[in-house]
Amino acid sequence: MLSGSVPGTAPDGNGTSVPFNVQWANQRPGLLLQGGYVFIGFASHGDNGPWHGWILGYNATTLQQTGIWNTSPNGKGNGIWGAGSGIAVDSGGNAYVSTGNGDDTVTIPAPRPSKTIDYGDSIVRVSLANGNPTPTDYFTPYNQASLDASDADLGSGGVLIPPDQTGPYPHILIEAGKSGEIYVVNRDQMTSDGSHYCNGCSSDPEIIQSVGGIGDLWSMPTYWNGNVYTWGNGDHLKAFTLSAGRLSTSPTSQSAESSGFPGSTAAVSSNGTTNGIVWAVESDAHTSNGPAILRAYNANNVSTLLYGSNLTSGRDQLGPAVKFVVPVVTNGKVYVGAQMEVDVFGLLGSEPQTAAPVMNPPAGSYSGSVSVTMSSPTPNATIYYTTDGSAPSTASNLYSAAVTLTVTTTVNAIAIANGSIQSTESTAAYVIASQTALPNFSPAAGTYVSAQSVTLTDDTSGAVIYYTTNNTTPTHSSAIYSSPIAVSSTTTIQAIASSTGLSYSPVVSGTFTIAANGTTPINFGLGFSDPGCI
């Protein structure tokens, strides 16, 4: 049985030492095997207690205890929760954990790291030398007291250690918790001034960066190829770029789908730096024993959904959801844990794909309005579409009748049929004009040495062209163009175009100069083969 104690004055101790209590402790993060030692992290069963955060170290061969650390030896709380993640460790053998709500040793200046202080809502660097977990540095957000009071645990999420970076901070970590704030911290010196905590501040200037707006995180960030992915509670899957140790200040892309509690820790499969796929499990149905949902996204643009287990007409339904589950990708398969089962996904070589929707009329420019119909060559396919530029999903508009567009709109659509995988996305841009297009002259206005036959056309379908050749402004009462205009002497043609439902075009004017026995300048717009050019 696991056991141990540490010096401290916590209320569940005897005044000088605090015991590890198996009744209240609950292993939350995954096991860590490092340097021949096994490390086990703990928080509690819910918020029941008194509880503490703990890390216990054991020799991997003899299973003899080698060290023990309590995150709140003089108080309570500060669990190492992790939301299904493991204890992070870098190439130097240092571990990094984030702690939850609880007591924090508040002195000015903040105390040096040791085993005798409390680490509420903090990110802590822990030496694992000789199997003995020992704090060596830490960062506590300026608003720790507020986080604790509002149950906004920093430690609800796990710690990400990305590859070494260029720039002044090659060794960083990334972490976020319930506040929805992403913290980017220098692992070599977690606060720039060694203060550990910015007293009286309204931000955290002593760390590299903080970025907000991701929803409260009950999971951990994921890294691939210069991108960091998060999926918070009540939020969308979001991608940020990571360059020279800093995140983009806003997402570079996000999914159309959102997830309730707890969000998701994503996994990425790829061929090196190409063909990246972000896999994520939606488990917010765990409270009702509803099925989990596995989704796949383009890692370069997570607004593109590649697959959804809920889009296969029941064929790929997972077992009842388990919160904090992380998909595992290996050997061409994806494994997802569910209640009482593990669901395994792989390629179905013979599985047909639903044909992409066809839109009629096709994309293009239209006057007034256009009525768009959608169909799929796959029988009995169901079509979902969007008109706001977002990627379509089964949560989008269900197509049932022609869609009338009165303003310029991009329509995106997918099709799904029973027994087939989801189609690729179809996109069509419809430009709805409010004014008739300008008339066109052919040949172009200019100087010619012989008579010309001038043709008038218009890009607006069905437009009527009115024109004059007497230097007056054309109106609805002017001559209607119906055949080429013969020009044998210098003439100015003015024209307007009209189309039902649209306003008149602006007046266009062109002067055709006929210089008999003269030399016509080359009109480079028409090229060198224009008749009459010398």
C-alpha cells in the first residue's frame, strides 16, 4: 500500500507532519517513468477531503519509495489534476506540473521554492534527481487569490513541453486552466525577475506571454509543426501558431463544431511535417451515458472537418463517453477508450464516399437574386450547407428546398449517405449585382483610317443597351442597341445598360476618330493585328 508523510502544519496532520491518506488521494495524472524511477501524481476524489497534491517516487526495479512531495504541507488543496494528461518532463530530467485551487504561501517577496511552502494555482518545476521530487522553480499568476476563490483551477489542464524554439527563449512550456488563459513560460527561469509572483499587478509581465479566449481548459494543449491546438469547455477546437517561443495572439483557424464539458485533448498523426490530422474526442455526453464522438481535422486548417463518427448513420458509433479520454494513434489505427470498451478505427478501403453536392446554377455573377438548388449523385444523400463562409457539418442548415440568394454569398455544402463516408466539401460563390454592368465597345474607341462597325455588349445577362451618337446623354428613351453601329466619320458613342431589378449602369463614352488616308496609332490593348492599324 502507498504511504508516506512530509513535514508540515496542515490541519489533517499532527501539527508537525502530514500523512499521505489513501482515503482522500486519487491518482489523476498518468504515471511517469524517468531515469529508472516511477513517479505517481495525486489530487482527490472530486473536492472531497482534506486533500493535497502529491508526487510519490519509487525505484522502478525494487519499488522502494525514493521520495515524496506535498503541494500544500501547511494547508489544503493544490491537487495535481491534469485532466487525463501525464506528468510532463523535459530532456534535462525536470518535471513540470500545474496545481489547482488551494492554499498558497503568500509573502512579499514570494518565498524561494522548497518542499515546505504551499503552491496554490501554480506551475512548478520539479527536480527528479535520485527519484526524489523536489521543487526548484515556480510561477504563480498575479490573480491566484481570485482563481482560488472562484474555483478557476490553473491545474485543471496539463503542461505541454514543445520542441526547442528559436529566439531568446529556446525552452518553454505552455499551460492553461479554467480561466481560459494560455501561459507561455520560460522553463530555464520561470519568471524573468525571479519573483515567482507579481504582487499588486493586473497581468503577468514576468513570463513570456499569456493569451486568452479559449474557454476553460480541462485538457492540455497539443503541438505539431509550429501549431498549438486547444479545445476548451464550451469552445471550438482552435489552432495557434508558435514561432520563436510565442503564440499568435488569436487563433489561426477553428472548428465549426463546439464541445461542452470537458472539452478535449487532441492528438496529431502525420507523415513528419506533412499530412497532419488532428484527432479529438467529444465526451460531453458522459453525464447521460451518450456516445463519444471521434473527429478528424486538417491540421493546417482545423475549420476543415475530415471525419466525424457521428456522420456515418450509426455505423461508427462509439461506446458511452468517458471524460478526459485522449485518442491514441498508432500503426494506422485510432484507439478511443469508452465505458466498458475500447473502440478501434482504421481505413475502410472498400467503403464508398458520398458524392459531393452539385449546385445549380453554378457559381458566377447574377443580377437581382438567384435560386440555388443542391443535389448529390449518391441516392438518398442528406445535404448540409452554410452561407456564412464557415465549414459545413451536421449542425449546419439541412437542405430541403432551393435557397434564394439576394446578396453576394458563398455556399459551402457536404453530403452524407447511409453506408458511405462523408463527401468532400463543395463551394460555390454567387456574386449578386445591384447595378447593371457597363456596356463594352468592340473595337475600342480610338483613331482609325477606315470606317468601323462598333458592337455593344454587356456582362449582365439580358441587359438592354441604350445609346446616342449626337453627344447627348443616353436615357431610357434613346435608341435601343440591336445591331452593330456603322461609324464612317468621327463619332462619339455614349451608352448605358439596364436590367430588370438592377439600377442603370453608369454612362460609358467612346470617341471613334476616322482619319481618312491617315496613320492610325497602334492600340496595344487590341494588339498588332487590329484591322486599320499601320
